[in-house]
Amino acid sequence: QQFTPWFLHTFPRIPDYLEQFPFPEVTA
């Protein structure tokens, strides 16, 4: 179960991580 620690560690960095990609308004 290494998905939980990975998610918790990436959750606070998700906005910064998504900013690296040119996503077209992803607000589902």
C-alpha cells in the first residue's frame, strides 16, 4: 500500500505539479 503515502505526499504539491502541464481548465 504505497499509494496512500505517495498521494498524501503529492496532494499538497498537486497544484504545483499540474502547473507543469498545459491543462485546459480542469474543473470537473
